[in-house]
Amino acid sequence: MKTLRVGVIGAGGIAQHGHLPAYQKTPGMEVVAIADINEKKLAYVADKFSIPRTFTDYHELLGQDDIDLVSVCTPNYLHREMSINALKAGKHVLCEKPVAVKGEDAKDIMAAAEASGKIFMGAFCQRFGGASQVLKRFIEDGKFGDIYYVKGGYIRRRGIPGLGGWFTTKAKSGGGCMLDIGVHALDRMYWLMGAPEPVAVSGTTFQAFKDNAIDGGWPPLDSRVGDVFPGINDVEDMASGYVRFANGATLLIEASWAGNCEPTSYTQLFGTKAGALEDSRGLTIYGEEAGSLLDIQPQVDTRIDTFQAEIAHLADCIRSGKRPLTKPQEIINVAKIIEAIYKSAESGGKQILIADL
């Protein structure tokens, strides 16, 4: 098995606590280079993970002929530029979520991937969790029938990330909680329901904790070496969206960094044959057998390292030539839905047609 040689762009929290450990645990993969403009953090991470080559200019990393795959782990506004340049340099790409802030940016990345002939994968690691995999198998086996309504969210009570850093700076993040954690819940639900064509979106956003916000501890403090936070906080800390699809199905998504609420992460599916609820208590499938209502609690592997499972899948795709689990149109549509949520919120809740984006 040929060793896949990896370069990582961005040395922040998601690289240190997600991508880099997962690459080191995955057989046949070796991280040989890392790039970051923060020289202090770059040296710290290179030493911590024994990475031999460092670059403050990511273009120099892309110029390394022996690198097969690049992980893009940078602030959101850089994803389009860096992904496209990596593909043009002949590298396979794993790009952190959200792949793009706008639908058109996602389309540009997908076009570059198609032109390059290289594998591009969006880093939606929650698709690889135990409950996600069990649910998808039930759905694909027809156990749920037609899924007509899905709701879910990712809700924190106090958890604004990197307060005053790029996460809370719209010019770099593109948005707040919906683009940060809401995108995980949205992508997972959209994938589970079979990725129907989105038609229209309504959304709301709130910034209720601007004056009493508390840093939620992400990125982890040990990953902030050399960071300087400018103190900007101009994004939402709570958002919700309602999506209508061409097949008649609908989806409700909510996300919160901070709120006077019970913290939770959940997904609920309504199908014509069965439904499901997955949250902190586990996974339950609600159905009917022999004229009786039946609750099923499947055995779920809770030990899965979703980052490692994601990267192992990507390695298999690169070696075999098969398509990644994250399909191009799914990536584009998720970006368009979130873009529409923000546009709707800005217009006071007006319905936004996806065709107009």
C-alpha cells in the first residue's frame, strides 16, 4: 500500500484536535508538511506532531511535489481560494466545514475538482458516527419509507468559540453559530433524508449575548499559541431555518452558541413507515409491527473516532478512485441553504428561493 503524504494548511484547533491525530492513527498516511501564518504556533505544532517541513506561505506547501493530499483547516473565508489552488496544484483535498460560505463559492470548488481529476471531500465528520451509519442503513433498506419531515439542531448553553477571534468576526467566518455548528446538523439531516432538491428557505438570527458573551473554550486553549484576538463579535449566537424541498419534504434546523436553554444535539426523522430520534440519550427508532407500535433501540458503536473514520474513507477513495461520501451537489446545496437562511434573516424573515442564489 502506497503511503499517502499529507500537507496541512492551518495549525489551529481543528488541525491539532481533529485532522493531525486522525492522520497519525490511520495506516498508510504521513503528514510531511504544515503551513500557517502564525510562526509561533507553526513551530509548536510541528514539534508536537513531529512534522518535518513548515511554511508560512501555503503556496510553498502546494509546491511540494511529494504531497498527495492537502487538508484545509483555515478560517472559512479562505476555503475557496485554498481548495481551488490545491486542486490546481494536483493535490487531493479535504476541506473543513463549512466548505464554502456561499453557494457560488462551493460551485467554483466543485468545478475545480472536476477539472483537476482529483478527489475533493468536504469534512462533514458527523456522517461517520455510529448513529448516523445505523440510521442510513435503515433508511436505504426502506425501513423508514418516505421521509417527509426532519428537524434537528446543535444547541449550546454557553459556548461561543474563540470569543473575539476569527469565529466571531464575520469578515473571516461569514457567520456565527449556523456556519460553525449548525452546518454539522444540517448536513447530517440533509444526507440522511436523501438530499432532495431545496426550493425555498426562511430563517432568523439573533445576537442575544453580545454584551455578556463568554468564551466557550473552542478552539482549546492549548491550540491558541501565538493567537492575537482583535475582540470583534459581529455574528449571531442563535439561528434557525426552515427549508422546503421539491419533493414536498421540509426540514427545521436550529443552532445556538449561547442561550438560556438545555444544551443538546439532536436529529428527529419522520417517515411514512418509521421515524427516529437521536440525541444524548442514544438512538430510538419508532415503528409499527403486527399492528402494534414498536420502539427499537439499535446497538450503536459509540467508540468511533469520526475524524479517523472520515480520513480512512478519504484514503480509500484516493486509492480506489471511488467517489467520497460527500457528493458535490450535496456540498453546494448545504452552502446554498445556509446562505439563504442568512439572506432571509437579513430581510426580516422573507422566503428566499434557492433558484435565485
